[in-house]
Amino acid sequence: MRRTVLSLSSTVSAAVLAGALLLTGCGSGDDAPELAVSAAYMPQPVSDMAAGFLTITNDGGTADKLTSVTSDAAGSVTLHRTVGTSMQEAASLDVPAHGRLVFKSGGNHLMFEMLKRKPKQGDTVDVELHFAESGTVKVAIPVESATYQPATGH
């Protein structure tokens, strides 16, 4: 019986040590995604739908994936990509290591459907961006005029 207790204790200690080493390896920082959001805006909607645009920059050494977007302002927010001349809903979009995911007019965009209210120019729309690796990032998207053209061309 004593041998079993020692064996179980040794197994638990080995598992704790292995877990600590695994966590140490994951926390290196250099390989983790490092996300920042910029150039966010929503043109003032004219119906119960709206588009949203922004740029997600990843300065980290590991890619991430935008898996969903939520907002209290809309019944749903979906990810869309433009392929050729058609718009396609996407289940997720990649954010490459040392790269960017750009949402711009005529390209990738967020689609806000069933707006609970029509935001006006000067308002902000709060969203939560959900990532596979980085968790949730909260962003306040400013509402611009319906004809707004950002200086960056996005």
C-alpha cells in the first residue's frame, strides 16, 4: 500500500512539473500573437444593416484567427470576404504573424445585421472581436458619414 501511495505521489509530482514546463514554454512572448486594432469605422447606416471596417495588426511571431464578432448594437455580426465580385460569409479569417488583416470597402468587412438602433455620425458602436489565440478584444467603432473615405484608403 505504501508503495502505491509513493507511486501516485510521484506521478502527481511529475504531472505538475510537466505542466509547469509546458506553461513556461507557452509563455515565451516572442511567439505569441500581439494584436492591435486601428482605422476602425462604420459608415452611417441607411437601413437595419451596416458594414464595419478596421485593420488588425499582428506584431507577434504566431498567427491568430478572428473567429467571430459580437455587438449589442446588432442581432448578429458576420465576417465577410470579397472574392472577385462576390461577397462570401467567412467562418473565420486569418491574422498572419507579422502581418495584417484589413477590412476595407470592396474587400473584407464586418456585416452588422438586424441593427437594434441606427447609429448616427459621431456615435460609436462597441464590438468584441473573438480570436482563437488572443481571446477577446473590445473596440469602439466610430460612426462616420455614409460617404466617408478614410485617408488610408481603407
